[in-house]
Amino acid sequence: MSWTRSLITALAVCVVTLAGTAGCASRDAQERDAASPSPVGKLLDDRDPDGRPYREVDEEDAPEVRVEVTPDTDGGWDVRLTLRDFRFSPRGAPQRAEAGRGLAHLYVDDRLVARLRTPEYHLSAHMLPRGTHHVTARLYADDGSVWAVDGEPVESTADVTVSDPGPGATPDTATGPAGVSDAPARSGGRGSPDHGERAS
């Protein structure tokens, strides 16, 4: 009879222990879920040339970027981004998407040249040889996804034309005309240069 009581007591202790452990585990999971931020936007099947998915957000919640390229005095080019509803994340930021945060990828003729965490960058003269080039800034979330609106990446492109110096040209005008994007940042298309603008 005593072995029956011992067995019942042992079973009761096991049941209480298991129930307590399960209760703790479910409480921990609930606290983790409450602490984790809700997902931002919706991941699409569309991807950038490097295979990163687009993260669709509503137009009213979307960040914007404009890119401007101007010649410098050393024959190179200064790139400046103008941002709206977007902040650069510091290096080492958690790799998750947060609304209006991340970094910009800078492309010259569809070739990645820099990942930016500041609104300014310098392109050396050899990056833009003679001819017309497309300088594009595209915004990314910290998890590597591309911010997008209506299935198009949030980006802006400046068209830059570089010409050879002609006879009697001074160093100030040798770089040729520079195009500055007028396109809204959310356009997937190319920005158009200002009419008649010439590098000084």
C-alpha cells in the first residue's frame, strides 16, 4: 500500500513540474512576441539585380531619396542625397527592417560602387569616363530588403554626361555637363537632367 502512495505522489510531482515548465515556456514566448516589433511592409517576389527582395510599403509611409551629382575642382564628382522620411542606420545596427531606416546603395551604370550611411559621397574621375552615365541611389532596409512602392524600388537616378575638353577649355569646364535628377525618388525610372545646366 505504501508503494501505491509513493507512486501517486511521484506522478503528481511530475505533472506539476511539467505543467509549470510548460507555463513558463508559454509565458516566455508571449513576452518575446510582445517585445518583437511588427513586420514593416510586405516582402514581394520581385528582387533587385543582387537578389534582394523588395519590401512594399504604402506611399504615405515610404521614404524618398533624390540624388544630385556635381563636378568638383579635382576632376571628380560629388554625390549628394536628399532624403525624406529616412534615416541612415549606424554600422552594426540590428539586421531587421524598421520603418524609414537603413542605408543607400550607390550605382554607376547599374554597377554597385558604395553602400552609404551618409548623404555625401565622392566619385573619382575614373569612375565616370567620357560619355553619359547613370548614377542611381537606391534605399535598403537593414535586413537587406529594398524599400519599394507599387512594386518599384525607392530610388533616384542622375544622368551625367562627361565630354573631352575642347580647345581652349579651362579645367572648370572640361568635365562637361552634369545631369541632376528631377525625378521623384520613388520612381523606378531614370531622372532627367536639368535643362541646359552645365558643370561649372
